[in-house]
Amino acid sequence: MVTLDVRPQLLDALSALRDRVAAVRLPLPLPGAPRARQTRAELLAQLDDYLVPRLRDPEAPLLAVIGGSTGAGKSTLVNSLVGRRVSEAGVLRPTTRVPVLVCHPDDRHWFADPRVLPRLPRLSGVRPGDPDGDEEPGEGPALRIDTAETVPRGLALLDAPDIDSLVVESRELAARLICAADIWVMVTTASRYADAVPWHLLRTAKEYDATLVTVLDRVPHQVITEVSRQYEALLVRAGLGDVPRFTIPELPESADGGTGLLPDTAVAPLRTWLAHRAQDPAARQQAVFRTAGGVIDSLRVRLPELAGAVAAQNAAAVRLTGAVEAAYEQERERVRRELRRGAVLSGDARTRWRAHPRDSTATELLDALAESLTALLHCAVAAADERVQEAWRREPSAAALRRATPRLDREADERVAMAVRRWRRVLEELAEDEVRRTERTSPPDPETVAALLATALLGGRRVRGAGEQLAELLGAQGTVRLHDRAGELTGTAIDRVLHEERDRRLAPLDALGVTPEPQAALIAALSVLQKER
């Protein structure tokens, strides 16, 4: 008999592990990411909806989830096990829009509160078609609770949506409900027992070592022996030969769309098997602890796989981030080299400098220098973005980030121009401050000082005359002081422009929250759980 030591330390370890799983983010479209997201969702569903509540309340009733493909007859089977219609059945697909849980009246309190499936609101149980009772939920799935004296104490039956429903929400809900089961009851039919979807669930149940039972439904009498033999052979081949198997023949009650109840003789063996699991202490303990223990044991494989997906996400994020940082750092160094060689003093700026002061005013010279500096920074940002795009084209995970770049490109020109205007204003303020400090009887024009200062800073070796003219206007000491302050201002302003543009390119990536911490946290939480296990 399988046993499991349910101690507070084990529950604490599971709760901590659950929080680590919830903290995982897998936003980048890497190969394997969809599977990892599904693994994360399944882990959360099993921890929240089944494992933690089951271990906290080992004496709670067994939950048997009836799952299967479209049209397998799940609702009819549940209705027949109960002895009356509690779940809507028929030809309309999907029939089970709101999953129905039916239990003995004495057990209702176990399921009326959010002990299991805490994210599903509860609806009062009424017979299908009854005008009384709760309305269907307006948004999101809900769980309808019904009771019946015919259901053994200690057992609940849950009619789940189709696992292959055309409605995505129904498929997701079906998987979530199955993850909450103590006993998985997989229903298939004579015409669909070899389909891929039910076999995927059967293999998953085997992987988790869950308590599993299969029902081969609606089997024509004339082929019942042959179909049963073939189905058994498939189970044996899949390593599921020891799984309890029940066969229900095709009957008039199920042939008309499933609106009737099957004869008691058709479902009595399954009802007896379920009742035995609920009422026999040894069988109950084995069913509960086999499923719970199987889920815990499966974590040893599933959590490292999830941690590996987290590591892959972080590695991709590091590569994407590194491409942006490298591109903008290269452009920052290039801009500094261009400033040292006087590249800003070209075109109209150079013409204005040569014409100053006779044919060009200080304001015109400043305008031309500011425009030339703006153009240099525009080119730097564009070149950095081009390098980023080229690097990101080699990264499939960057597709969504690349789509955000054109909007940033359109806004970058105005941001750069505004930053240069701010630099100019501060430069003019520095010039005015230095002019006020001069002790000369005839102080120089602040605009002229600002224009000569900008020329000296941006013109490189080409404009030694600008420094000499400043020294004549302010004196050697004032010129050195002003040049040092303005040089620091200029370097800071250029760095700020490029750093802010770099950070804007990184913002969508930073917003994804991809970090290495969840990987280590998952492995650490698993290690603690294994010690407590």
C-alpha cells in the first residue's frame, strides 16, 4: 500500500514551490516556450486545485473527474451513475458548458467552498432545464455543485468539458479539471479509442502515476469482443495494461444523442469500483496517495525542465540586451571621436564660423552648430538601431520587439533635437554666468561668448582661434574655467541622449521581466521539497 507522510514541513515546501512556479515568466517566443508555458499552467493547476488541498485535507472525499473526447458520452455516463439527469447531455457540441460536480449531500461542504478549484466560482446545483436556480456565469468558467443520495459518501463525480473541444476555453478548463482529480476516468468510444488526444491524456496519467480508469463506451454488440481486445492491446503496448477497463455497449439510450439514462447493469461495475475506492480505507488511501505521490514524484522531472526553459529565456534576453548595449556603446565612442576631430564644424556651421563675426552673427553660428550636433546624434542613433536590428534578426525571440522599433524611430528625432536645445540653453547660461564674473570695465556679449565656446568645444583642432578669442574676452583663467565646465556639460549631454535612446530600446525587453532568479529559485524549492518528501 502506498503511503505519504503529510507533515507541515511538506505542505510549506509545496506552497513555497508553488510561489516559485507562479513567478516564472516565459514571454519570449523561443522554441519550446509554448510547451514550457503549458507545463507551468499544469503545475499551478495541480498544486492549487489538487495537491495542496488534498494534502491539507487527506480525509476529504475523492474527486473522480470524468474526461474524454467530444461525443464520448461523459454526461450520459455521469447521469447514469447518479441515477438522474444532473449534467446536460445531447447532440449539441460542446454540451458541457458549465462543469457539474455531484456528491452526496453530506459531502457538499467539501466542495461548496474554494478548497479545490479555488478560482472557479460556485453555482447551485439544479436539474438541467429547471428554470429555478442560478443563472449561467456572465464571464469566465464556473462550477455547478449538485447533490444526490445515490452517490456514495466520500466520492464526488465531476463531468468535465471535452478535452478536444473546438472552444479553446473548454479545452483549457478540461485540462485544469483533470489536474484536480484523485481519480482520472477517461471515456472514449469504439470509433475514437485510437485518437491521439485521449492517448495523450492516458500517457500523461501514466507519467504522473495517477489513479486511472478507462471506459470504452458505445461499442456495437457485434464487435464488442474484437474492439475490447484491440483496445486492451493498445493499453498494454502503452504500459497501461494494469489500468481498470470498463466496456459499455451501444444502447438505445445512448444512440439518440445521449439524452437518456443507461441501464443500471451497464454502469454497475464502474459504480462499484468507484464506491469501493471511496469506502474501503485501504483502497481509498492507495488511490489518494498514489495520485498525490505520483504528482510529487513527477516534479523531479518537470521542474528542471521548466527551470531550463527559464534559463533559455534569460540567455536570449541577455543576448538581446547585449546587442543593444554594444551598438549604443560603439556609437558613443564614434561620436566622441567625431567631436575630437571637429566633425560638427562642417557644412553650414563651418561657413558661419568663417564668416563670424563680420558676415555671421553669434546666434546664427550657434544655430548652425546646434543643427550639426543634432545631425551627428541623429546619425548615431540611427546607426545604433540598424546594428540592433541586424543582431535581433538573428534572434527569433526578438520578433515582437522589432515591431516596436519603428515607433521609437519616429519619436527619436524630436527627442534628440530637444536634448540639443537644452544643451544650448545651459551653455548660454554658463556663458552669462562667466560674463557676470568678469571684472572688466566693458564685459563681452554673452551670446558671442556662448558661440565661441560652442565652436571651441565642437570644432576640434580646426578652431584654435575660438579659444584665443575667448581668452581675449574673458582672460585665461576664466576661459579655462568656462571650457572645463562646458566640456563636462557637453559630454554628459551626449551620453544622456544615447543612454536614454538605448534605455528606450531596452524598455520593452525589461518590461517582460525575464531574469535568472526564477531558475535558481525553482531548483532550490525542488531541493527543499525532495528533502521533506
